[in-house]
Amino acid sequence: MHRLSSKLVTLGIALSLIMFVPLSAFAGPPFLTDDPEPVPYHHWELYSFFASDKTAESNSYIGPAIELNNGVAPNTQAHLIIPYAYSAQDGVSFSGMGDIEMGIKFRFQPETRRMPEIGVFPLMEISTGDSAKGLGNGRTWFKVPIWFQKSWGDWTSYGGFGYAFNSAPGQRDYPYAGILIQRTLSQQWTLGGEIFAQGATAQSPPPQNPPISVPGETSTMIWNVGGQYNFTPDFSFLFTTGHSFAGDGNSVMYFGLYRTWGPGSP
């Protein structure tokens, strides 16, 4: 636990340094790491997606889910995710409405020759899913990250760090951080990879014999690879797959369709 906490601090420092070395593609979805770039003013983004997180003890799925983003002001994006959720543990499964996510992304530093793009993206996870069935958190909670981005030629790197505030029963506050690098290979293809880390999200149960494990009671570090295929300049297929190399043995996956439109779009 202490070693993983130290790795989180090291990753945060690395993010600050890497973003200052010398965008032609997507950012954020389908990866866990997000970016500081908001949707352009008066433009829209729509994602329709499925995502999963599997361990030896539990399976969680989101989908079909819809993410909608709108450039409500210059350098400012409104964000909404409405998910259908599925949860399975100990041979029992449930499905239904998941927790709705809302947020505002604000970019306060545009990218320059020497400076990275910098923005904040506070999020509110509204308790709309049934926590007794594993479909929701049980109480509204919040995430407050800061994200950086720098590009050079066909390469882009972005990442950052943040903190989650979760007061639901059995849950806990935790830090998280991520870094990603991707390359535009052609007008159709962009590929990338990331490392994402977060502290323990759940409180450990009291000592028992035999011991009982709880999903999320240990810190996690995940590698994730994926990309984007553009059918047209404004319609794309997104995908990632990854696995943790520290923590509960998480296998993660995302795939979805992306559409964007607005003034001046192709």
C-alpha cells in the first residue's frame, strides 16, 4: 500500500515534467486518462459506448451509455453521461440505471510553444443507481482533476492528477493520476497507450477468519492501449483494452461510436 502510494506521487511528478516537452486527434474517451481540451464553442460531441471492469471476484459493465458534451462558452464544456449498468458478484447479477455523471471542463491555459494546455474538469457522480444491487455508489460524490496536454507533430501526450471525495458507506476518498501518449498514423487511424493509477476506493473490512476481500480495497495501476478509427472526419469508432499490473487484477475494456457537429464542421 505504501509502495503504491509512493508510485502515485512519482507518477504525478512525472506528469508535470513530461507535459513540458515538445493535436491532431481525439483525447479522453476511450481512455481512462482525460485531457484539458474542451469542445469548441457551440459544438457538440456524442458518444454511445460500452465499458467493463472485471476482476476474479466481480464484473461491472456500463452500457449502453450515452456521453454528451457541449461547448457552452469559449474554453468551457458542459458534460453529461447517462449509463445503463450491470453488476455481478458471488453468482448474483443485477442490471438497471447507473449513476449519472455531470461536469464542467474549463481550459485556463491554451497550449503555446513552451507551455502545455492546462484545464480543470470537476465532476459530480449523482447517486441514481441502486447501490444495494451494485449499480451505484449509494451517495453523490465528486472528482476534481487537473489535466495537461502537449503536442509535437503527429504525437500528443496528455495526463494529470486529481482527487475523489466519496463519503458513501464503505467507500473512501482517493487520489488518481494518468498519463497517455498517442500518434496519428493516418487520416483514419490514431493509436495510443496509457498508464492510470488510483488509490484504494473502498474501506477494508474488519479482520475475519477466513479473511474477506472487498473490490477496490487496494490501490490499482492499469496499462491500457487502444485508439480511434475515423469513418469520416466527424464520425469515429473508439476502443481500448487493458489490465492492471498492481491491485485487484482488473481487466478493462471500452468501445463506442463518436459523433461531433457544430458551426464549421465538415
